[in-house]
Amino acid sequence: MTSQISSAPPRAPRPLRVLAAMSGGVDSAVAAARAAEAGHDVTGVHLALSANPQSFRTGARGCCTIEDSRDARRAADVIGIPFYVWDLAERFREDVVEDFIAEYEAGRTPNPCLRCNEKIKFAALLDKALALGFDAVCTGHYAQVILNEDGTRELHRASDMAKDQSYVLGVLDDRQLAHAMFPLGDTVTTKDEIRAEAERRGLAVAKKPDSHDICFIADGDTQGFLASRLGKAEGDIVDSEGNKLGTHEGAFGFTIGQRKGLRIGTPAPDGKPRYVLDISPVNNTVTVGPAADLDVTALTAVKPRWCGAAPSGPGTYTAQLRAHGDETPVTAELTSDGELRVSFTEPVRGVAPGQAIVLYDGTRVVGSATIATTHRAAAAV
């Protein structure tokens, strides 16, 4: 089967009607401009995801402020496309924010950006776009869609691995990919060059800082955000033998592999740092231990989503376990009960239930699943 790289759905006899999701940042603005320049009939839309947005963002933290919506509108005016603001705050609260809180409360580590792509940008937004007669949703993500001769599509990494965002798009299925447009995906340029392009196009967001951290936690204090919603609950910090080493104000404030902020007064016998090994919401206990005890050799993941047909039988892939993590070789197999069982060629660290594992075949995104359980090397000794 031959294929061709396409950062957008294939050109049709008529221009495609494209809904460009414009966050108010430089990437989405340039993506919308490129789609319009390619001859598509583009309409810009800014998603209002907060019921009570702040007026201004703080540097590179947060997004979805009133300032961001105004920046998006100004960019649309320069590009010369219609622009609207759509209120998806309630849907975002239910599907992303409440899910984030519930996952931490259950002792898991979620990825809200991935959930937003799955539930908001390529579900709620896409469904509304299709109902209104649009052909595709355009975003500023760095990833590629490859169109095969038989009409099927594949999701691939961006041309520039340094900017690749395919990990957070690994939840998209073939239906969603059929209506996804990523005009920046085949761009082998630096971010400075994207900003220079924005400046050439007259877009005022050319020098605007990128958004980092979690958009609905503008101050970056995840633990404080969770405490304000879940309340403080003192519990024990123990070692692998159950010896009490200290206390905490809520197990939800920790993640597997965490080293800083443990507030343990007693040093380890070997003098080496301790890391979070386990979080038990049932008894509100956090277990810590040496780095070697973090080594994971296998895992089971649930709720798999495939960017195309589901694989049959065991296969050899590479896996990515966090948005900016490295790839690692694995073997994976889908069980009869719908779980994904993964074995690592070499042990990996910092793997937490709730995280997404994304499988790759070369640059092609095979699919993703949510990590449910892990098997540690130390447990096998």
C-alpha cells in the first residue's frame, strides 16, 4: 500500500470548509493562516473553557483567558476569516476537570491535555463542526496525517521530533482522523521560524509566550488546586516495610516517581534519595523507597483506542509514556477481554497508573491505552 504525506485532508474539487480552533497562541494562528492560504474556506473559533475566565494570563501559564480570546479574534481579523467564541465550559468541566480530580483522588496520574483532545477538540467540537457542515477541524498541533491510496488515514509523528505532539493525539480514532487537519505537522522548522512566519503575516501573537502546565491551573500549583477541591486529609508516608517515616496532607498530592516535596525528616539508611513508589487512596498512605524499586518491566492498560484498525496478535513496537518522554522498545498484545498487555525490553521508571501509553510503529501512531497496573522488577526478585 502506497501512501502520501498530508498535513490536511485531501484536496477536493471544492475548497474544504474548515473550522480552525484558535487558542489565542501563535501555533493555532499560523495553522489557521496556512489553511486559509491553501484555499480552504476557514472559520476561526475560540473555545471558552472556563465559566469564569481571568482577564489576563500570567506569562506562559494558563490559557483560555479573555485576553486569549481577544488575541484569537485579532488573528482571525488579520487572516481575514470569520470568528466565533463557543462556550464549552460545562462540557470541559465534566469531561476534563472533574475527570482530572477523580483520577488523582483514586491514586492515578491523568493527562488532561490528552483527555481534552479526546473529549473536547475532536469530540464535542468536531461533532458540532460536522453538524454545521464543516469538513475538518484544524488545530496547531505538531503531527501528521498520512492518506493511503485506499482512503484510510494514519497518524504520524511530526517532521520535527523536537516539536512532535502525536502523544497527546494518540486517542484519536479513524473517524476523528478523517476530519483532522494539522497544517504545522510537516514543518521542519524551529519555533523561532514559526514565530517569524507569524510576524511576516502580521499576527500580533508572534511573540506571545507558549502555554505550559495545565490550562485550568493557571498558577501551576496542582497540589493546591486538588486540596481546594478534595480537602486536606492527613495520612502516613511509609517505607516498603510499612515503617512510618512522616505524614502528608493528602495522598492525591503525590505521583509515582516523585522525589521532591516528600518532607521526610529521617534520611534513608544508605543516604540516597527516596521516591514515591505507591499511592493508596484506600488508607491514604504513600509508600516511598529507592529509585531501583521504580523499575517497571511490564504493565496492563485499559480502554485502548486505535488510530485505525486494532492490531491482531502480539507485536513489537516502541512506546511513549509521557508527553515529552523518550521511546522505549516493547512487545504488546491485546487480550480477549480488551486489555493491552505490554512488556518492556529494558526496565523503565516513573510509570504510573492513569498515564497514557502510546504505541508507535516507526513514526506511525498505532494507538493508546490508560495504564491500570504495573509489574516491577523488584517484585520479581
